[in-house]
Amino acid sequence: MIVVTGATGSIGRALIERLRGHDVLAVVRRPADDLDYDHAIADFDEPATIGRLLSPGDRLFLNSSLWPGFVRAHRAVIDLAARAGVAQVVAVSVRDATPGAKLGGGMHGEVDAHLRASGVPWSILQPSGFMQNLPRDVRDGHFYGSYGPKEVNYIDARDIAEVAAALLTRPVGPDADHVLTGPESLSHAEIAGEISAALGRPVRYVDLPVPEMAAHLERQGIPQPHAADLAELMASTGDGRWASTTSAVEDLTGRPPRPLAAFLRDHKADFPR
């Protein structure tokens, strides 16, 4: 059986669709009327509820949003997976994750290190920024950041799901990290231009110094020190380190990743008017 955590998120929903016809169990935190597949209620805040769903030989897709208990909970689920004798864990991380890094990069780095040492066969997916996050960043024809003028890579969450589906349905291969990118890297001014063209109305990227971006994020409801850390993270990923692309999506799925234009064509309705 393939056990999919985070089954109602952007990646999880796309993954479930790609696993139709396989023996799949979706793990959800609460009942949802729109779930038309086998699912079970469990919660990372109570790792044992997920552990009870695992059996010898299962394949586990490990993914959730970030929250203060993320590292503790994911480590506990990995330990329970090892105890249950699962055949493989495919985990979603983030590009350049490492213990001690800011925000999600540090959290994922700690979980990744625990998984690598767990003794369970593993594949770690390390995507760049999600295209699915762009609509929420656009407000009143603007979106803000501290990325500077250099290129940054974004990937469609559907491509991450297709990579996960490939890994979860083929024979378990060697342990590996997979850096996943979209096919092109663009500056945020160029991204704004593509959004403008797709929506038929102007959208402008506004680049702010880190302190001003931190203050902007605080006004959006993000508390300190997270606002400052997020602004600094934007500046660091915008220094060119996330500009390179990889062939991992095509290598693993047999087709190239979706460009930004394809994402925008499919998700125009997600942007605020």
C-alpha cells in the first residue's frame, strides 16, 4: 500500500490523482466531503495515529506544511515507519535544506538528516519555490519581495507530484536526493511580466530592502522574528543560488517540467481580481 500524508495539499491532491489504480491510503487531519478515495484520519501532532496506518512493505509519502512541531513530529513518524518495516519513504523537503538554515530550510534539513540515518530506504525531493504560492503574493496589482534582479526558479507542484508517483510505483531504487526545478529561471520582474500577460492586466513586482520587506510582512500578519527571517531568506535565494536548473523531473517522469506560462494558463482563476 502507498500511504500519502498531506493528502489535501497542493502536492498531495495531485499525487493522489496520479496514483489512481494503485492501492493508496490518503492521510487527512479531518473529514472532507470532496475526498473520493480511501482515506484515514490521523494527525502529525499525534504521530502514533500515522504509525498505526503503516505495515511492512508499505511505501510512505511524507509531507506536510510547516509548524513549530514539524521536526519532532516528522522524526517520530520516520521512526514509526522504520519500526513498521516500510519499504520506502519519499519525503518532500526544500532546495538547499540543511540543519541550522533559516525557517523551513533548517526544519527540513533536520528531518532529512534523520531520515538518511533511519535505515529506511529513502528518496528526498528538494524542490525550488512553488508556482502555486504566486497567486497569494499578488495583491492590488503588485507583489513584493527582496529577491533583487537575479533569476529564481519556481516549479509547479504537479511536477513534484509526478516525480513522487514515479518513485512510489516503481521498484525501490537507491537512496537519493532529487533537486527538482522548473524548466526556466526568471527574475521577479520577468515573472510579473508573465503574470501580467496571462491575466490581461498589469502586475508589478516591487523589490524592497530586507528591513522594509520585513516590516511589510509584519503588516501582513507574520510575526517577528519570522518576518525578518523570511525577508532575509528571499534575499539569499535571490543571489543567484536558485537560478540553476536540473533535469531531475524529466529524468524521473519521462517528460519536461511545466513552464510558468503553462501554470498561469491553468491557474488564472486563482489570482485575485
